[in-house]
Amino acid sequence: MVMLQRWQPGGSEQQINIFLCSPVSRNETKYYHFMGRNFTGDMSDEELVNKHRLIFGQDRSIVEAQRPEELPLDLSEELHLRGPDTPAIEYRRSLRALGVEWI
């Protein structure tokens, strides 16, 4: 689970995005996205949901085309991971702590 909280500068407006991934099999994962906000902003809820669906739809083909499908748990194999990739790093550390090993 990853939860991102955003606050508007100088205000009390807040937006929360929650991303949940649940393994279904060795090569398949169900993905859930929840979002909430305490302000209306420039877009209606429906427009914002449609925007997110469009973005995730555009990303889907790229994500599904990535190889290898199995992530190396040894982060030294991917030294380029930093900064915005912190959730990916923490995810792999959690998998390793759970005893997951890729063959």
C-alpha cells in the first residue's frame, strides 16, 4: 500500500491517493486506487476520476511490456533506483522481509 497526501500551499485543502496491490498469482496482481479530497478544485469528481483512468490506461501498456516480469530483490542489481522510486525500493524490502524469493 502506498498513500500519497497532498496539501494545497497556504490552505487546508488536502487530496489523498491510496494505491493497493494484491497478488493473485505469481505473474498477476490486482490493483486498486482510492482517492479523496476535501475541496472541489477545477474539476468535478467525475472529471478527476476520468483523468486518472486515462493516465493509468496510457501507462498500462508500458507497464505490461516491461521485462523482466520478476523484479530482482537485490537492489544492487538496479543502482539507478532513487528518489521517486522510494515506494519500489520499500516494496522490494518488504517482499524480502516476507521471505519472497524469485527463481
